[in-house]
Amino acid sequence: MLNDWNIDTEKVVAVVTDNARNMVNAISELNFPCIGHTLQLGVKKAFDVPQVHTTLARVGRLVAHFHRSPKSMSKLREKQKLLGLPEHQLTNDCITRWGSTYEMLKRFLEQQQAICAMLLEDGDNRSLKPSTDEIATMEELVEILKHFYQATEILSGELYPTIGVVFPILNCFLTVLLASDSNDKDMAKKTKEKIKQDLITRCQGNEIE
């Protein structure tokens, strides 16, 4: 391919690709995986933690309900106005949109009072209301995922070079942001460890200290 484009192979030190196996195999030794994609794949590993999986499924069902029910959306807007909350719609996550899980959880927590107040008055859909433990899980997840969201925003910049921040960001995640904290609950510890181990595996062979 390089020859087809008349590119001197001796001047190519690395080729950035996503993490798809066919891309990695095609480039072989010159491959340098997209760090944004690598971070998002690490985040997905957190969804393997049962408590995280159950909570995200609950929020997903709740958001889907409001999206397909104009009546429920109308009642939610009434509660938003009554409580002085921003009249924002709930957002769903999307497997192909980076950061969408973080945005979904953050929006739910923003609208938590209105959502719970509305569901408490709705006997048919009261079962959609998340439990206290699930809301606590969302709050912990937002604290973990916000760092990935911010890092992805930085790495997606188009008006400045980003190669210089790749290794510092990875190092920060592995040594600081994903380190277990004495205040972490069991779910947070498991989530951080899942993501950390996935990043370590994907970054093997690259010096990130």
C-alpha cells in the first residue's frame, strides 16, 4: 500500500489504526492503535461487572420508555418545571458513540428528582424507578467514566497535535485514575480493575511510564 502511494517505507515509523484484528494484522509491527478507541474498549470491560450491567440495563429501559411514550414525557416536563430543572430530554447510550454511556448516566442524575417523582405517581410504570443502590452505582460510574470522557475530548482535538499527550494520559489512567482508593466500594474497585487490566493488555509492548 505504501508503494502504491509512493511513500518511502523508511520514513514511516508507525501507522495509527483502530483495534480491529484485521487492521492490526495488516499493519503488523508498525501498528499503533488509536488511543481513543483503546480507552473506549477498556470502558466496555466495565460492563462485565454484574452490578454495572444490571444498572445500565435499568437506565436503558427507563430511557427507552420515555422516548416512546409522549404521555410520560409530558408528565416529566411538568415535574421538570415544578422542580426548576432544565427541560432536557433523556439520552440513551449507543455502542458506536464514544462517551454515550457517561452522557446517559449524567443526564439521568441531572433529572433524577423529576424522573423519580413522576414514576412514583405512575402506578403502571413505577417498576422502572431505579433503586437507591442503583442510583449510587450510577453516581460512582459517572465519577469513573468522566475521566475517559474528558480524555477522549482532548485526544479528539483537531486544532492541536495530540500525539504528545497519548502516553501521559495512559500513564495517568494506569497509575492514578484507575488505582484503587480506600473509599471505593466493591463495585468501583472491580470496575477500575477490569478497565485497568484491559488497558494493560492492549498496551503491552509500548513504553508508557
